[in-house]
Amino acid sequence: MQTLVEEAVAEELRAGGREAVRLYVSACTERMAPLFVGLRTGAPGREAELDFYVESVRDLWYVDRPLADAAERVRLLERFPELQLDEEGITDAADTYAFFAVLCLRYALLAHGSGSADEAVSCGHVALTAMGMVDQNTAGASFLAEEQRLQSLSLSDDGSGVWDASVAAGRERFRAVLNRLPH
């Protein structure tokens, strides 16, 4: 599979061990989380899914140990409507970005549980794909380049600045997508 993740990042994930993989996927998912939470908050019947999503993103930050229930969380996540695609596919922007956020969390949970660099690369690829779409649909945006920079940062930093940078980036992404939606 051709991936948008820079080869240097993929190599660092392979060489960095399980904790590096966990920090990387935690950061990717934190940046994508506002796209699910913000776009699905207030949707009828989604409260439990929103809580589950937020709890899972929070728990990913425990990078010193794998999530004992990662496989069960993946099974629950795979029941989300965003991953239950039909013949029509995804037709609107809100659904598209919520799909990417859920898919990112799915790969993050898999990587967190297994320590797999390949699953981590898939998680990063999803985030980069989504940011490429934001760039295509937002004049003058550079979310893809910012995501690449933050992915590298998450592997070169001790983790102290990664969470703050990821939260701030996630908010910016959500604002850009929200501005694109019909009001």
C-alpha cells in the first residue's frame, strides 16, 4: 500500500518500540478527535458512542502499557455507523471527516494493543489523507504539512509538548471543517 506517512517516520516507528508507537497513535488520534466529537455532538442516540470515543482517546495516552481491552474496543468501534458503509458511500463533508476520525481511532487502538508499527503507519496515513482533503477544500490551508510536522514531532519529542500541540491542531482542523459545512 502506498502511504502518505514519510519513510523516516515509518522507520522511526519500526525502530522506536511499543512506547513510541503508542505515543505516535495517541497524538494522531488526539488531532483527529474533534472531527468526530464536534461533528457528532448532539446527534440523537450517539451519546454512548461519543463517550466511548472520548474515553478511548484519553486512554490511548497511557503509553507505558497496552490497553488490555484494545481488541474489544475495536469490535465496539466497528459497530459505529461511520464504519457501516452502504452502497451510496459517504456523501457529505461531516460524514467524511467523522469517518476518518473513527478510522484513525480504529488503527490507533490496534497499534496501541499490539505495538505494531504497520498499524501505526495506517493510523498516520488516515490522518494525512483527511488533512489532504481539508487542504483541497480550504483556500490557503496547509493542514497536510502541519500533520506531517506533528507526526515527526511525536517521535522526536519526549511527549511533553505533543499533547498540547495535538489539541491545538485538532481545534484548528475542526474550525476549518466547520466553516466548510452548510450553516
